[in-house]
Amino acid sequence: MPDIQPGDILGELRVPVTRFDVVRYSGASTDFNEIHFSDRRAKAIGLPGVLAHGMWTMGAGLKLVTDWAGDPGRVTRYRVRFTRPVVVPDTDEGTEVVYTGTVTDVVDGLATVNLTATCENAEVLGAARAEVRID
Amino acid sequence: MRAAFWRLSATKLHPMPITPEHAGRTYPPAPAYRVSRAKIAEFAVALKDDNPAYFNEAPIAPPTFAAVIAAQAWGALFGDDELGLALSRTVHADQVFDFHRPLREGDDVTAQLTIEKVRVRGNLDMVTIHVALSVDGEPVCDARSTLMHTKEAADA
């Protein structure tokens, strides 16, 4: 990957998410926690309603990095903090998570990318960072 | 004899909570997980990620697929009666993956969980776990999760 510099911007990735998508991730990941399909169960533990999986929010955002890097096998490290839940209303539109990425460091053939993820203008991931081999 | 029996029962009904001394505890690995082409494709579609690397003739898995396999090892932690942890009172606070190589179709992946760190703050337990994923003894991914666990009121 030629000419990667700190400050390079990876652009923006907008990922819509509906109840259908949350159910599909439950099946694909085999995480069948009821807060991901039952408003009743979610509200019983003080949540506003059905949530997207934190691991979905983490995984879907990595597409911004792997599309930029070309080969997903170049990712050597990925970390996030789950700061706020992504609440998914039972509507046709659902909601949307918006990701951005910026290269912050290039050292020894490894680029560090800082990611942001917001939903309804609130940060849903904190300290999200991926390291990618660029040699 | 009777006293010993009573203590055993009490331990089962009111388990001692998890403490910092549990750091270092390791569980036997979960049965090996076979990575399949169909599951890779299903997972990539669920992430809305159409990268050809996930759909070609020799696909690799999306990096965060490691969490699906790591989660198979979580059962040992929540099944450890001594710790008194309940999945329904647990929130995933952060996640770190160190990837050594991509997971591929046909890999038989072993996942072994170790408790790395425990911090107790009143009613809250912050538990950092490390799940080591390996294929034929070769490390493929280290997945670390910090779990925030709320004790039951009776334990507080």
C-alpha cells in the first residue's frame, strides 16, 4: 500500500440497521441474548428497547478499514470500548451507524487508524482503533 | 460432618463472589470449532460486508468472527459456580483482538479462556478475560474482553 501518511482520511461509512439486521446477526453469531429481539426483555433490565449487538457495531465498522486496506487479512489489531448502546426501533427505517476513520500513525509498516462511530449523533464506540499492515 | 455438609450447601446457594485472587484461573478449552464457508458468508452478510475475500473459493473469515468462537469459551466462566457470575447481569465494556493470521475455511479452532484481571468496586465486578484461539497449537488470535458484572443484591 503506497504512500500512507498520518492524517489520511478513510472517508465515511453509513450502515443502516433494522430489527431484521439485528435478528440476522443473532443467528450468524449465535448470540441469542433476548435484549436483541425482545423489547419486553430489554425494558426489564432498564434499556429503552431492542439493541444492536456491540460486536455487530464493532464488526460492521471495520469494513471502512478493510475496504481501504483491500485485504482484511492485513488487520493485526482492533479494539473498541462500548460506550453507548445502538437502540434499533421497530420501524421500516430502523436507525443508522456512521463511521469515520483517520490514519494517526505509520510506524514499521503498520498504520494505526482511529475510528469514530455515531448513532443519532451520539458516540457509540470509544477509543476505537485498528492496526493494519501496509508493507 | 453435618457442619461440613451445611457449608457445602451454603456455598452452592450463596456462592462467594469473584475476587482479584481469581486472576490467572484457566479453564479447559471448549471443543474445537470448525470454520465453514457457509458460516463465513452468513457472518459477512450479517455485517453487510461484501469484501470478495469472504466469498471466494478459499474464503477467510471477517476478523471479528473470532468473537463467535471466543464466546464458545465463555460458558466455562459463567458455569464456574464459585464465581457467581450471571450472563444476564453482564455488560460487554470493551473488546480487543490481536490477530496473528486470518481464520480460514476448514480451520479447527480451539478456544481457551483465562481470567486475566478482576477489579471489584462495591456492587460491580470488572473482569478482564483472555480467550486464546489456536489451530493445531498455532496461535491465530488473542481476544480480550472486559466484562462489567453487577452482583445480585443479596451478594452486595
